[in-house]
Amino acid sequence: MNIDASAPEAGLSADTITASLRDMILSGAVGIGVQLKQEALAKKFGVSRIPVREALKRLQAEGLIVHTPHQGSTVASQSVEELLETLDIRIGLETRALKLAIPQMNAGDYKAARGIIARYDASESPLEWSELNLEFHLCLYRPCGRPKLLKMIEEMVRGIGMHMRSQQSYKVGRKSPQSEHRELLKACIAKDITLAVGLLEAHIEHTQTALKNE
């Protein structure tokens, strides 16, 4: 798969190029193992190679791409061990966000979370399940008021999602995650932080178990 270089987007900054490439990678528009050539990217974005080179360095630091001498940059793949470690990090970040968020939650937050669960129930698309799962969790974490933490969680979930989407969505389905979502929301409504954090940790650990059994 190649980056479409037919329509330059003139004058873009390294920040904008980084964000655009990140979105393309995390959405699956640019698949794992695809080579990212500086010349083609510079032509696509209508810039010199300098901001493209900077964008690729940033994405490499985020772990989304790897750079190999004489081969250039490619979209990164992750081993099972790396994915399991990322899930461990998610547990730390997400349980912290939830712990801070629960005391700040209100009726509007609960209503929004229930709405996402209802949309999840009605969807027949595994790809959409992945997006709704993230939307549900961020809905619960957002009251924590920590934008950097929320951004880190979102990027980590999307990053791991591109590696696990094909196996998790189809094999685990939605019944078990949805049941866990309902119990998690119930604990949040009850303001039971200890129970909610325990349920969230178990929820992510179930993903680890499914991955180990692949």
C-alpha cells in the first residue's frame, strides 16, 4: 500500500503532518509494515523533506513506526509480549484516570455512557465496536480533568487497537465486554471507587488473557 501523493496539501507544519500520519496509521488507512518514503510524503503534503523527517522522528518516538538503516521508515508491528506490556501500562493509566473521575461524575456523564452502550448493542460492525469501546471508556475518564492523561490513554488504545482489531473484535465479540461495561458503569454511579477500579483492571486483563490464548 502506498501513500497517495497525487494531491499536495501545501505549506503544512511538522505538527500537522505528524497528526495526519498518526491518524492514517491508527485508523488502519496505512497498514502495518507499509514503507513511508520521505520523498512521497513531501510531495503529498507539498513541503520539503525537513518537516516530513521531523514528523517521522516523532512517530518513531511514539512507537508507531520503526526506522531501519538503508530501508527507511515502516509502520511498526508489535510482538505479543510488547502488546501485553502495553496493556499493563493501560491498566496503570486508566485506573488512575477512573479513580480521579468518579468523584466528579454527574448525571450527564452516566446518560452519555448509557447512550454509548446502547449504540454498541445496536451495532453489527466489529470495527465500530472498537471505536465505541474507546468512546465508552473515555466518557468515564473525561471527568478526571487531566487532558494529557486522556490523550495518552486514547493514543495508546488506538495504537494497540491496530494490532489487535482483527482478533479481539471477531473472537471476543461484544457480549462479554458489554456485560463488563454495564457493571463498571453501575459501580461508577454508586461512587464505589474500589469496586470500579477492580472491575476495570479485570476488564483489561481479560484482553490480555484473550491475547495469550491466540
